[in-house]
Amino acid sequence: PELKGKPTCVVQYNAWKGGAMIAVSYEARSFGITRSMRGEEAKKKCPEVNLVTVPVSNGKSDLQIYRRAGAEVIRVIEPLVDRVERASIDEAYVDITSQSKSRVASSSDSQLL
């Protein structure tokens, strides 16, 4: 919560040049920061960017907290839609076809415009 609305990036692996970016908030993107950058480069574009480091276990990035959070999001969405296919640790394809058709069928023309 304390980082909400602030330029923030998640970095992993080593500390060389500030680590490798794996996630970039919209606020950080507005400064021109991208996933292809290292932390040092991001700091040059936006000195106040928050670089959050992925936890490390046995010398490797420990992504368990992100996997659990992603799975929880899927559990919340699944009962509400026809189909969910997890695409990655934090992305999914969600089929909302029947929900959309139902919404359109129950809406007036003016509501759809």
C-alpha cells in the first residue's frame, strides 16, 4: 500500500547495475522505464523510483509469493467466467464471452453506446 501510485519496479537476480527488471508499474513507465532496463538505468530516468527486490533462496530468485498470489487471483476469477487459462506467473487469458453476451442482451441500445 505504501508504494501505491509511486513509480515502482521489481528487480531480480543479482545486484549488477541494480538488478534485472521483471515488472514496471504504470507510474514508472511514464518516466520511460521499461523491463529491458537495469535498476541503475531506471534510477537515472527517475531518481525516486522504488526498486523492490525479489526474495532469494539458495542463491536463486524465490518467486513463491508471486506464484501464490497469482493462483489466488485465478481462484477468485474462475467461478465468475467460462474459462481461465494461466499464461504466466502473473497473466491469464479469461473467456468472458457468455458474460458479455448476457450483458448485451439485457442492455438497451443507449446503454451500449
